[in-house]
Amino acid sequence: MTSSATASEVHIELKAHERECIVRAEATQRQLDSLTSRIKRLEAIIMGSTVTVILGILTLLWKVLQLPV
């Protein structure tokens, strides 16, 4: 755009820019939604792993304490 652009030219370019921004914003939102679902899945895996480790430690402690001295 040059300095001698008319108001209608500026308006047309601004509308085109707004359309491009909407498309970009929609793509960004889709990526964020995808990341959110992946993070939730990873949280579930971590929580399950934590429970497994804690149960394993408790089982070992139980067995150690049950041994005759």
C-alpha cells in the first residue's frame, strides 16, 4: 500500500487482513484444543503410574515388615 491509497483501497486491504487473521486464529485454536486433549491423556498416564509406584512401595514395605527377624 502506498501513501496515496484511497480509503476504499485501505478498506479492502483491511478486510482481507481480517479474513486472514480469522483463519489463523481458527488454526491456532484447533492446535490448542489438540494440545489440551494430549495434556489430559498425559496427566492420566502420570496419575496411573504414580498409583502403581506407590502400591509397589507399599507392597515391598509390607513384605519387609512381615519377615521374621
